[in-house]
Amino acid sequence: MAARFGIVPRMSKPHGNNLAAFSLHVDDVDRARAFYTAVFGWKFSPWGPPGFYLIQTGPDENPGVMGLMHPRQVPRTGTGLNGLEPTFAVLDVDAIARLVGKHGGKVIVPKARIPTVGELIRFLDPEGNDIGAMRYETPPRG
């Protein structure tokens, strides 16, 4: 099914260590879908059991890394960050920061410039997940 959406993992080597997919575990799937649709413009397609979705992070011609969203199986303990700290490439971190606040998230690291890399913010989505948004000076290799 993922191939139908054009989101097949691309690796430069047969056993590369590139990110091929990510999964967001959430408490309220509808709230999280609305948040990411508003903030990043992601598209969601039902996939598998009820409450499970494929995430298309880019346009049809360049759909990006395969994403998945589904209900959290184990409650968050509130004792630290996610085990994974994803950062998504964006064109304008200021615009993303405004959208995060407008749609129920909270910026936890305000815009910071990383020399030779770009500008970064980190935020908590309404589900408590720690997410980064980076405007890269040079786009990362895909």
C-alpha cells in the first residue's frame, strides 16, 4: 500500500542506514491529524486497523519519508523526551512556529541559528511529542 502512494524507502546502498519511515504515537488521532495537516500540510490516508494512517509529508511528485500515525499503546510517563527526535525540513521556521501555537502545540526551543546548517525550532505537538523544524541553508541529502 505504501508503494501506491509513492512512498517507497529510497536507499543509496542495499544496507544503508538512512531513515526510511517514522511513526507518531498519539493519544488523540483526530486532534493530531488536524494539527499536522494545519502545521505541515501533511496528507493522511487510512491504512490497516482503525486509527492507523499513512502520512504523506510531501507533494505527490516528491512524497518524502513514509510516515505512520496510530494510537499510543503505552501512556506517556512525562519523564523525558521521545526515544526519537525527528526534525523536518521547512521553508520558514517563523511561520511554522506561529502555526504550532495556533493549532495547540508549544514551541519549547525558540528559533536558533546553527552556523552553516540553518535555523531550528523544537516544539511539543498536542500529543506531547518533541518535534523539530529546520530551515536548512543547504538541503539535506535524501
